[in-house]
Amino acid sequence: MALQRTFSIIKPDATRRNLTGAVIKKLEDGGLRIIASKRIQLTREKAEGFYAVHSERPFFGELVDFMISEPVVVQVLEGENAVARNREIMGATNPEEADAGTIRKEFAIDIGENSVHGSDSLENAKIEIEYFFNDAEVVG
Ligand code: CMP
């Protein structure tokens, strides 16, 4: 087992419906510690940069429009195997395929408005954490 850090976003569909605390409770109950957190309004430029890997996908415009539609909460999560653990707690990208008890099964609206983002690898977690947080903001 390895202590890891991963990056999380509570997306606009969740902040809009006042589900920030409910999502955080799932993460903490799942064994992850929140060691950095801030509520921010993404700019179009910042959202496009974050999702640049998806820029050729047909849903890219819709994804960016959604991510800037309301505030988001960006977080750093720490715990044993945090990258995989967070993905288990979130459930599948498409809520129709997510397991019972996961964040996306309980809260997501559809594959686009799916309540949370989580890093898909340790390498991307580091990149994504550094995209939003400086060292002084991460207090493990
Ligand atoms: P996320 O983990 O934030 O990474 C990319 C996002 O693109 C993904 O979650 C989904 O919310 C979104 N996405 C993936 N596939 C589709 C799709 N077919 N239509 C709309 N959005 C999608």
C-alpha cells in the first residue's frame, strides 16, 4: 500500500444542488483526507487548459460550457492508494454504469453532469494538483 495524493473537482451540477458536503462526506467516509480545498469560478481559458486532452472530442465545447456554468470545488485528497480509491468512491464516468453507493450513482445527472472529476493516474494527479494549487495551499 502506498500513501498517495490525487486531485478532485466537485462539479457545477453538485455545487448548484448544494451537494458539496454530501460529496465530501463520501470521500472522507471512503478513507480519504482533504488536504487542500477551494471553491472557485473557472474561467473558460482555465477549463479549456485543464481538459486540453479532450479538445478534439465532440463533447469538448459542452464540457467546458458546463464546467464554467457555476462554481466548482477543487481539492487534493490523500490516502492509501488515493488515485484508485477516489475512482472507486466516484464510480463509473457514466452514472448508469456506476456501482450502488458511489457518488456518481447517487448524485450524477448524466455522463456530462457527473458531479465529480478524479485524476486517472498518479502522474496526472501531480499535473492536475499543480494546475490549481501552490505548495503553501496543500497542508497534509
Ligand atoms: P471527467 O472525469 O471530468 O473527464 C472528462 C469528462 O468529459 C468526463 O468526466 C465527463 O464528464 C465528460 N464526458 C465524457 N464523455 C462524455 C460524453 N459522451 N458527453 C459529454 N461529456 C462527456
